[in-house]
Amino acid sequence: MARVLIAGAGIGGLAAAGCLLLAGHEVELYEQAPELGEVGAGIQQSANATHVLRRLGVLDALEERAFRPPVTEFRLFDSGEVLQALALAATHEERHGAPYLQLHRADYHAVLAARVEALKPGCVRLGATVTGFREDAGSVTLHLAGRSRVAGDVLIGADGIKSAVRRQIAGENRPRYTGDSAWRSIVPVERLPAGFLEGKSSIWVGPGKHAVVYFLRGGALLNFVGAVELEERIEESWTQKRPWKELRADFEGWHPDMLRIVDAADRESCFRWALNVHPHLPRWSTGRVALLGDAAHPMLPYAAQGAAMAVEDAAVLARALDEAGSVPGALALYEAHRKPRARRVVEESRDNRRLFHLPDEDALRAAFAERDMDRERSDWLYSYNPLTADLS
Ligand SMILES: Cc1cc2nc3c(=O)[nH]c(=O)nc-3n(C[C@H](O)[C@H](O)[C@H](O)COP(=O)(O)OP(=O)(O)OC[C@H]3O[C@@H](n4cnc5c(N)ncnc54)[C@H](O)[C@@H]3O)c2cc1C
């Protein structure tokens, strides 16, 4: 069994820790933040990730806190006309063998962190900033701010889009602004009309912007994300507040249901942040060090798959360490299997930007008429199971 060091205790790092601990490895996580936590926003997880959450033993706890939407509808921004729908709830579970969940990020992160703590108490070191590593044929040494060093057999860089581990593997590969920024707000449903949107999840598509709307915590909260094309480059931060009237102006002329949500949002807590990616990496790993999650493959959130890919990575990494005869062999197997799939999802997410932001109703209607999103996503995206996929 290997001694595995993980940089970063976000969803990816925690999922990796859980999978590796269950496989019998010795695991330690190093997280720069002084406390564990996630921001107040929603997150969706489809079957390709929830298979792993079941294996980790956290699915029941998450389902108690989740919302299971009947459907996601793609709708025109002004008239609300439904262009396409993805069947979720029972249909998703029957097709793929695991549920589709919509979660509050804080709940998701807390449940994962509690599970990791139960599997190995004290394995998350807080206030521990990773600055780099040194590797030789037999081990890897993690460097932490304050000059301390920790030795292990494997290092996993799950330290997000600004990854220090990636910098050393792939050189200065700076994140770049995609041209889109995202508003986020969570609204208690009692501020909205009874039976609002019938519990459906929806993606409202329009010229140069789109809005994603779905319920959380058994339907008590409504999550709103408004993705807008914005030339001005703003800071990449989940906690940057902007004036509510800018949010209102961005969605002027949109369907009354969208404006109801915007009008019900807390005026003092409208957040907007820049969406960044970086170019595809030529490699994700060296002999004893590998990247995972946003450190390896940040993407636009337009297929709702960034964290799901991190969870897939975690499951495949644990399997590769089990199946290969050596650490370098395992990391090479992990990279070879994960890279093409992650790349496809990055590109699908990028292509959705063009599709969702077409310049008028006719162009949007015509483009959606050529697609069958329900079949497409079922065929290759949601149907993948990282616990059973062939790694050879
Ligand atoms: C608007 C929006 C909506 C989204 N919706 C969805 C969705 O519905 N479904 C989905 O699957 N994904 C979604 N995503 C994507 C998802 O949020 C990310 O892909 C996911 O959170 C990445 O997890 P991670 O653990 O790889 O990285 P992160 O969450 O960035 O975690 C990295 C961790 O590493 C720590 N860290 C960083 N640097 C260091 C260091 N030097 N030393 C130690 N620790 C360090 C950080 O503090 C952090 O805790 C969305 C993203 C956005 C922006």
C-alpha cells in the first residue's frame, strides 16, 4: 500500500482521499485554508459521479440534503418556450444505476469531509500551503510554506485552477479568462410564488448569456447562476460582491420568472466571478506526481461536470494504483485513461457556450432542433461508470 499525499481538500481532494483510504492506502491532505468549507452555491452531480459517492458511503447522507429534479428544461430567455429537456429523477437512475442530485456545495463538502475524517481521523492538515515538490526514483517530498517537508510514495495535486503542483509539472500555464462571468445567488422559495417552476431545473438560453436555475435542500432554496459575456476582466473570486442593479440590468427583458428570481435575491449578496480555464496540458503526471480535478482540467461550468470529473478522477486513480504493478505505472495508466474523457467534457462545455449564447430566438430554435441533448448526454456523459470502466 502506498503513502499518498494530497494537495488541496476541495471536492476533488476529499473524493480522492476517500477512494484511496477505502483501498487501504495511507493518506494525508494538505489544505491551505485555515478551515474546511465551500461557498454558498449549488452543484449538480450526475450518475457518473454518484456511483462513486455511493461507493464512498456518502450517498444516503447527500440524498437527505439534496433535491432530485424531475427534468432539466432548456428554455428561451424571453418567451420561456421549451426547446429540449433532459429526463432526470427516476429515468436517470433507471438508465444509469445512480441518481442525479442537486446539492448545496457546503453540504456536499461537509459530508465528504466528515467521511474522510471518519476513515482516518486527523488526516486533513489545515493552514498547510503547498509550494512545490521534489521527486526521485523512490519517493516524493512535498514542500510546504514555512519550510516543512513531508515524504510519501505519491503526490496528488488536487489544488484547483491555480495549482502549485501543476506549475511544477507543466510550467507556467496561467489560467485565462474565458470572456464569461457568472452571477450567483440563492433564494429561499418562500419569496417566490407557490409551485414556482414546478420544481423543474432549467437552463434559459439567450443572446450572449444564459441562466441556470435549480432547487436545493429538498426544494427549500432556489439556486440561480447567470452566465454573462463580459469583456471587462474581473477578479477570479467566489466572494466578489457586485451591486444588485448590475445583475438586474444584465437580465432586463428576460422572462418574468427570471426577473422574479432576480427581484427576490438578497440585494447585499449578489456575487459575480470570472470563469477561467487554461489550455489542455501536454501531461498531467510525472513518475510519482499526478494532477486531479480543476488542477488538471478546468472547464466552463456549462455541462455541470467539473466536480463530477474530479470525482471520476478520484475513483480511477484508486483503481489504477490497485491494478498497476508500480506507482509510475499506475499514474501513467490513470493519465492515459482520464485525459481523453476530460478533454471531451472540457470541449463539450466550451461548445455549449456557443450554443447557449446564440444571437436570437430563431438561431437558438434552429440549433436546438438539430440536437438531442437527452440522448447525447445519456450516451456518453452520464453512462460512464468510473468504478467499472475498462482501464486497459
Ligand atoms: C458557476 C459554476 C458552477 C458549477 N457547477 C458545477 C456543477 O453543477 N457540477 C459539477 O460537477 N461541477 C460544477 N462546477 C465545477 C466545480 O465547482 C469544480 O470543478 C470543482 O469544485 C473543482 O474541485 P477541485 O477539488 O478540483 O478544486 P477546488 O474546488 O478549487 O479545490 C482546490 C482546493 O485546494 C486548495 N488549495 C489551492 N492551492 C493550494 C496550495 N498551494 N496548497 C494547499 N491547498 C491549496 C484550495 O483552498 C481548495 O480547497 C461549477 C463551477 C462553477 C464556477
